[in-house]
Amino acid sequence: MSIPKLSDEKYREVVAAYEKKTPKSKLLNLESRKYIVPMGAPAYMIWHRPYPLFIDNAKGSKLYDVDGNEYIDMFIDQGISYIGHKAPAIRKAIDKALDKYGFHLEMCAELATKWAQKVMQHYPSIKKIKIVNSGNEATELVCQIARAFTGKTKIIKFAGHHHGWNGVLSYDALAAGSGTLFTLGIPNNHWDNLINLPPNDIGIVEKALIDNRDQVAAVVLEPLGASTGGKPLIEGFQKQLRELTTKYNVLLVFDEVATGFRVAIGGAQQVLGVTPDLTCLGKPAGGGIPMGAVGGREDVMSVVGALDPKAEHFGPLFPMGSFCAHPLAMAAGIAFIEELEKGDYIQNSIDRASDLAKGINEITARLKMDVSAHAIYSIVHFGLNGKFDMSQVIEVFEFDLMIRLGLLLGNPGVVVLPGHVYMSGVMTEKDIQKSLAAFETAFKIYK
């Protein structure tokens, strides 16, 4: 299919409308560009052409920019602010920990134990856990743990599955077929022990395990599909992987950084009924404070050791970090999980995601656009129908970027991620109706 394109005149019109709406953001970006890469935006996901929004305040499901404009937040910090910005229970827990421990404490505190107990209550596959500082650290560490435990060097991942920007798993991550397009600076020999396979073909996985017999330490995947369901896995594929990895004595790793505590309180493994050997957690698990974690079987996790020759576990792996198990993250994480336990955040986010996907499909059908949306629990993916090769990726990115820019022009505007939405647990039906009005306005840019 052909990819819609804007005329130069229409493009200038859309950009001019954004500049008129956000003049203070433009000025702040001109200043930030002098100091921060890329282009003055500290995180690539918040980039919008011709410049990103600068936010003055956030509360619940809403953002307010420095020009006083209101936005419905369907970005929610890549799923981190799942129970809303400035959630009172989390704020209270942080304040209490701050009063008790100060800004940081790199010592043992009971909070980490309580957080771990909460996690294990909802993730029975996790018997021991190592707390780190981010999801990216967790996905890198999980490969090291798998290799240390098995004595094997190779890792299998799937095309398009995103596990952070580290030098272990970022190959072919942002888009299937991208290969090293987004990994400049990582030597190609870093990928010598990585096997990148197309998803949904269990036969190809088994062939790779046979061809690399006794060399594969683990199979790592996003358990609901690439970029959390943008390219869904076929039903039963995860169970087939569980059976196959058991057969060939290979560890199965679920990267639940994006799905943990959001598609269900027990993550994708709960809804799938599949037990991985190792699990990566991050994003909302720290209640909005940076953290990540790797947890799993006790025998596997035993390779994580202490710097004490007489310790029960002395080596062979010493993952260290000054901010690991930060008391504010532990306090916020406990409060976050407790809120999920007593509230209906998860079901509400799933319902609102379904409403949004249905509404988008009704709009695009009415506008006769070859665009569709689908919901995977609390995540909505939207974009052009059809398959695109790598020669068309830039054009697809351009279409997505302009739709996101068009969404910001709504009243209220809507903030989303490239091609998808992370629905918060505090989103209302009214928020969805207002968001659909913004989506219609954005799509009409191409009419």
C-alpha cells in the first residue's frame, strides 16, 4: 500500500499551528538544545517535531504545558505513571521515606525486603530477586545471569522485540529488520552470541536450538509480542517456548518491564499461564522512581554473589550500583502495588484501552483511511495497515510523527508514544471521548 504524504503547504500549516499554540516551549527548547542531546530532549520518546512540549504541571491523567495548554496523557512516562501523576498514596510513602532515610541511603533497609515480598506475592515464578536501577539494566543483567548459571554464551531473541538500548539485546529492536540501524557505537562482534529469530515460528526456534546445541543460555522475549503487542504473538507460542526451552535445558526469560503490574498485577505470565525461569521488571514497579529488577528461580539467581569469600554465595557475578534498591523507589513501589491490590486501576485501563481502539477504528473507517488500532490489555497500538520493508520505515515514521503532532493540536491535546498508547488506570470515559475528538482532528490532516 502507498504511505500517505502531506503536501508542503499542509505540512507548514500543521507546524505553524503547533508553534502558535506552544511559543514558550519553543523558546525553552532553543535554550535546551545548547546543552542537551538529542535536540534538547533528554529522552527520545518525548521528541515531537519541530520541538517537544515543555510541561509545567501534571496531575492524574492530565499534563499542562508552560503555555497553559491541557493534554490528556496517554504516554504516562512509557507506562510508569500508571495510577496517575502525583498519586496521593505514592506521594505519602515517598514523604515518609524521605523523612526517615533522607535523599539516599546505600545501606540495607527493610523497605527493600517488603518490596520484594510484595513482588513475589504476585509473581510466583520469582523466588529470589536482584534490584537494579532500570529496566535497561535488568535486561542486560538477566543475560549475564543466564550465561553465568548455564555456562553457555548464546542468547535467542526475536525480531522487533525491544529490551532497552544496551549492547546485549538492542540489535533489531525498534523495528523488525532494522538490524544495526539504531546501534551505532556498539561493535558488530557484540552480536556474535545473539541469535535473532522471527517470532511465531516454533520450528525455527527448535532448529536454532538444535544447530546451537549446548550453546544457548536463554530465550528472551516480550511475552505479549514486539513492543508489547504491536506485533502480537500467536496464541500458544509462549507455552510452546516453555516446553521447548525445558526440552533443551535452556532458560526462558520474560521481559516484563512494560507488561509487569499493568496487563495484570502478576504481569503477562499471569494472563498467559506460563512460568518463566527469569523475569525482568521495571517502569511502574518503583512507583515512578527509577528502578529495575531481575528475579526467578532460586538456583539460577544464586550466581549473584557477595564480595565475601566466606559468604554463602561468593561470586561468580557481582552486579553493583550505588542507587540499587533506592529507599524512595522501594517505598513508592510498595505503595504502588498496594494501590493496585485494592483498586480497579487495571480493569479500568483495559476497558478504556478497548474503548479507544474501537473509537479509532470507527473514525478511520468513516474517513476511509487505511489505518487501524488494536488493544492488548491496557496498551493500544495504531498505525497504517499492511506490511512495510525497511526502505519504507522512514516514511512510516514520518506519518506517525505527524499524527502525534496533530494530536497535540486538539483541545485538549493528547500525548502518545510512537504508534501506541499506554493507558493509565485513572483514565475516564470522558477522557476517551475527548481523546477520540483529537484523533479525528489528527487523522483529518491527511484528508
